[in-house]
Amino acid sequence: MYLAYGTRAFPAATLAVVTLAVVTLAAATLGAAAATPGTAAAPAVTITPGVQHHQREPRTRPSTTAECEQSMQIACYNAVQVQQAYNLPALYSRGITGKGATIVVIDPYGSPTIGSDLRTFDSAEGVPDPPSLRIIRPAGKVPAFNANDANMVGWASETTLDVEYAHTIAPGARILLVETPGGGKTGTVSMDQIVTAEKYVIRHHLGSVISQSFVATEQAISSAAIRSLRGVYQAAYSGHVTVLAGSGDSGATGFQSNQQSYYTYPVTSWPASDPLVTGVGGTRLNLGASGNRNSADTVWNDTYSRTANQLVNGDNGPNPLATGGGKSVVFGRPSYQNGVRGVVGSHRGVPDISMSAACTGAVNVYQSFGGQPPGWYALCGTSEATPMFAGIVALADQVAGHPLGLINPALYKMAAEHSRGIVSVRSGNTTVSFRQGGRSHTVHGFGARSGYSLAAGLGTVNGQYFVPELARLAGR
């Protein structure tokens, strides 16, 4: 979800928005990934959630858009609105609900109440229960939930958003929640635990699409660390499993390895930058009560919104609060991006596709785990967009009759063929501003445009057309 600003922990009662988990560099220790013989050992990479509040108290029921606009001066959307926004009822009416597919959600710690929370969500939002919600822990024992541990509370909220909105998009798909252990007193979890868990899922053919809600600035973790860990994505490619990752929530910047300071020049995040991963960016929806659009989607950027900054950060801002993207400094341009070489140059460009993520257009989520009052919260970020797109892939898996694997070549072919399923996002940018070291900084990002951009990728999705077209091209 949204958004890591270092390791600050807010009082548990104020939690409503949990960050997109941020991968940080632990240079002093060696992770499970073995170093190549004759080379220096790659440092371990650990994942740490940050927590932010979006509203002081939860609601007793999912609010309407009008109610959120009146009480919080933001829009919030429910499941039916989101489904309509992406033109999915046209698929549901034909029995295309993700039946037969399994969406894999990877989260440290998980949530102790995810089963009952999903049932409450489904009942209130009118979404049918999934065929199954299964939880496994292949990377080791997960400690008992501690409501006084801000990291566990944060990850539980992340887990809830991931599961509820993957399920919203593909209500007929099975959900496999893969929980990984924590890292002891620090509350962190090593990336090698994620790798272990994902390799287990791939090796045992447990799911067709993996949704990941964490991000790392490439410069903060080094190409050596990235290359030591990306074997899992090579395994997914060989195993015909689709892997998704959010493009980040700090706009054109990102955290340095100390998780306190931002880069003052444009950076890009991994694993979205990996050519074997589909990078998912964020847009801002403007929907009416039924879910129909009042205007075209724009690039998500709440950096300069006083309302969003007050709700998320408790100040007027500006703070980096926007979708990420840019050119990788680790990976060169993959062949499927040759048609957009005029934008990406010789680099891998991120994102590939975008869906809803804005904090001024958040989604309703129900959660009841300890550490905060139970109720309905408004959550946001590219880890909203990522599980949503995992649901889209599950729908396409059903249409194809088998897992699609790496979908990026098909996405760019769809765009080249002017597919009706890809809707261009033509306004907005990823420029962000902030104060740091007693100075004001602006990191100039990338603007939307017709066709591919480093702000929105190829655009967003019209599911009625996108799903069968993706199934046709990626299913060959």
C-alpha cells in the first residue's frame, strides 16, 4: 500500500494506510543467496513496512464516494465501482471470473484475521466468496501476531488490501496467501525468505500469477544484490508463472539505503524493473456512484495535494506521494520494448501498465486485526494497483485455459496493434518535491503522453477487451 517514509511508527489507533513495503539494504549481513565463486558476496536485502494514517478512526461500514468527499475531502471507491470502472461486469456475465486460476499473494507475517475480514468485505460489498483462501508458510514458522508490533500491524493491513482487491477483480479465482517469517527484534524480513517462498510456489505449481507488494530503489541495493536474488524470476519464467510488482509510491524519487533520505535525482525501483516482471504503475480514477468515469484516468500524483498530505503525513506537504517509474540502471532494454525505444532508450523502462492507486481516490478495505480499531479504512498506493492487475491476469488465465507466464511481450504487441483493451493515460506526471537537509528539492519526473510513457506505461485497462486479447496473444 502507501507509503514508506523511513521507519516512523504512528500510534496503532491511527493506522489506516500502510505503506508499500520498502526493501532496504542491510550491508552488514549476508543473505541466503550465495555469491558467485570468486566474487564478493552480495549484501542481504531486507523488507521493512512503513505505516501512515489516512484517517483518524475507521468507519463502521464502507463509505460512499460522496460520504468520503464530505468527511475527508477525498474520493473513496467500493468494489462494485472498481469492477465497473474496468468494464468487468461484461466478463462476469459470460462466466469469466478467474475460475480455475490461483492468485498468489506474498506478504511477510500476513494477517491473523484475513479469513473473517474477507468474508465481511465480501458480504458488505456484494462480492461472492472465493472458491478457496489458503494460507501456507513455506519459508519457516511465522511468529504469533503481536498487536503492539507496528511492523506486524502494517503487514497485516498490506495483506488485507492485497487479498481483498485481487479477489474483487477476479472473484472466481482461488487465493493463495503465502506468509513469510519476520526478522526478530527489528521486525524486518529478509528478501531471501520471499525468494524461498516464491520458489516453493513455482516448484509445486501452486499458482499462475504472483502479486508482490514491495519495492527497492535500484541504487540503494546495488546490481550485485539484485542479480543474486533474481533467480526466482528466471524460475517463474521457466515455470510459466506471471510475476507482478508495483512501480513504487515516491514518484520520480525513492529512498536511499538509510530509509530516511530521498534521492535528489530520478531513480527507478526493483523488482518492477526486472524484465521478467510486469511493472504496475498507478492512476487516479474519477468515478461516479455507479463506477462510470466522470473523466479520463490521470497519472497518480498527490505530492502537491494538501488534503492528501494532511491525511497521509499530517502536514501540508509537499511530500513524495505518487506513482513511480523511469529507466533502469541495472537492466538494458528488453526486446519487447524495442517499439518504445524512443522513450526508454537503451534501458528497461518502468512501468508496463497502470491501475488505480491514488490516495485522493482510495478504496474501501475492511480489517479487524489487533493494534487498531476494527472497521473500514481507505487505502491506496501501487500495491492496490498490483493485486488488482493480478486479478486481471487471472481472468485472462481462465480465458486462455492455462497460465500465461511472462505477459510483457503480449502487452507491447497489444499496444502496437492498437488494442481496445489498452486505454492511453495522457495527463499527469511523476515530478515530486520535498524538504531535506534544510533545503527544498524537486525531482523532475516523467509526463504522460499518447502511447507509452515512463509515468503510466502503456496505459490502463478496459477489461472487456483487454482480458480476451491478452489471453489470445500471451496464450499462444
